[in-house]
Amino acid sequence: MKNIAEKLIKWYEENKRELPWRSDPTPYHVWVSEIMLQQTRIEAVKKYYVTFMKELPTIESLAKVEEEKLLKLWEGLGYYSRARNLKKAAMLVQEKYKGKMPSSYQELLQLPGVGEYTAGAIASICFEEQVPAIDGNVLRVVARLTANSQDILLPQVKKQITNQVKQILPKQAGKFNQAMMELGETICIPKGNMKCNECPIKEYCQAYSKQLTNVIPFRNPKVKKKTEEKTVCLLYYQNEIAIRKREEKGLLQQMYEFPNIPQLESIASIEEQIQSWGLQLQNIQEIGKVSHVFTHRIWNMDCYIVKVKNKNTEFIWVNEQELMHKYALPTAFSKILQRKEEKNLCVIQKVYK
Ligand code: SF4
């Protein structure tokens, strides 16, 4: 392990990818990009990052942004508490640190939404503090380098790997941390697709020499996700569609959704539901089933286009332009709109006089 730092940094300097946040790695840029990159692929993050920085170029602008606009900028990235925590942390930086990001690992850890990994990344990349930044990529690389066959998701294993990395951390900790992550993202990738032949540190890799690269990292079988069945109605009155705000707590809190009921329903019970919303039916078309997988649950949604003859005050009625530009609609629901477009000619199930 001790021999790898120098080789890895040299490889990183020669091979690192051009990424929008790497051209000007200020603490703000590194912070926002690292938060966006949690649970999200680099390719997906790039365009969000560019738009976000165009709209909110400073910590001050992030601290002042309205939540609706923030969620709109985050729409589709998922894990929306990340966006809310960014704003909370920006407000704290404004208040407590006069708008300048704190520079030490310990202070960074106090910011909402900033965990050990993000604090380590900002402190080492932007302030040259000699601290590790251990994400899933680094856990995987180190587990393979040391032929560690324990489950890397267990807290005690993470702690053990963090200690191993601390022992070999060079003065250029920021570059080393980035190099480890880059190796994990481009060469030492998951699920047996790694490119060991191109790896700059393969001579030090125990999994490689023992031919264990396909079995490490070991993962305990995943817990089965909970499945929820729903019926979702795209309610149209002329060219307006009904949406409503989700509750203040829980999954996708305070984002917008299409009216829905928490089980799969027959056409007859959908009719009853529409009436209970104070709406008069014109016709019902079936879109079909749409599923969305979250971290711990799966939604199976039976979706319908329901045209109605009047509006109610319980929902917000918007045209599609407004929906697109103003309201943050989670991917689970925007998928239904996409499906509707694909199935242009939905069969009309029932017409009402
Ligand atoms: S040799 Fe292969 S398994 Fe070992 S660190 Fe390099 S890419 Fe990963």
C-alpha cells in the first residue's frame, strides 16, 4: 500500500478526465459537484452542474434561492434532501463564516449534508488538509488492493479501510484522493468489468495477483425492496393538467405529483374517486403500468389520462409549459408523461355523456 501514492498521482495527472468542476476547483464548485455526484453518475451530473452554476454562481445566491427554484434545478437528480441541505449549509456559511467556506475538515463536517467523505474531499482538494475522502470507489479499490473479502458496506470495514488510507496519505492528499476516485471510476470499476491491464498500480494489487478481482468487493445479499401499488391520474381540463404538492415530510417531500391513490383500482372505483375530487368525467384512457425504483422501495403505478369537464380548487391546474419550467416534478411522475408521449394513441376506455 505504501508504494502506490506516487504512481497513482502521476497516472492521475496524465490521465484525468476533463470535467466541468475540475477547471476551477473553488470550495463552492467542489462542494456542489460532490453533493451532486453522491448516488448519481458523472455523465448525468455534468449538465445539472453547468445549469446550477449558471443560475446560482455563488454561495450567496444559493443561500437566497427560493426552494421552488432550487428543486426545479435539482429535478431528476433524485435524493432531494441533498438540495435542501445545500441551501441550509449555504445560509450557515453566510451567517457564520461571512460567506466564505470554512477551510478545515472539522468545520466542514458541521455543515448540513456534509459527511466525512464530502468534508474530506473539500478539505483536501481545496485547502490541502491531509485527510482521506473515502467513497464507494475508494472502498472498492482498497478492498481489491488488499484482497479484503469483507463486506465494504459494514461500518467496521469502512473504518478499517479509512485507517489504511490514512497511513499512506501523502502531502498531496487532494490529488491522491482524486486519483483514487478516478481509478475507481475509470479502471477499477465494479462488477468484474475492471481494466486491470491498464491499471497503474496492478503490481501492488493482491486481488489481481491472487485472481480474486471478480469476487472482491464482497457484498452481503441486498434486503428486498418494499413494493407499493398506486393508481395515478393525469387529470386534464382542456389544456391544463392537475398537480398537487406532496407532504412536508417523507419521500419526495414538497415536490409536485399527479393526483394518485395508494392501490391499483378498477375503472369503477377511479370514477368514484374522480367524483370525490369534485370533478365531472369526460373520458378515461389507459396509459398502462409505469414503475419507478427508489433506494428502499418500488412504485408500480397504473396510469390513466382522465379528461374532465371542470376544475376543482384542491389541485393546481397548469399547462405543460408551466409544469416544465416552474414546478419540480420527480422522475417517478415525469416518466408517466414520457410514457404518454410514447403511447400517443392510448385506447379510450370509456366516454361519459
Ligand atoms: S489491478 Fe485491477 S483490481 Fe487491482 S486495483 Fe488495479 S484495476 Fe483494481
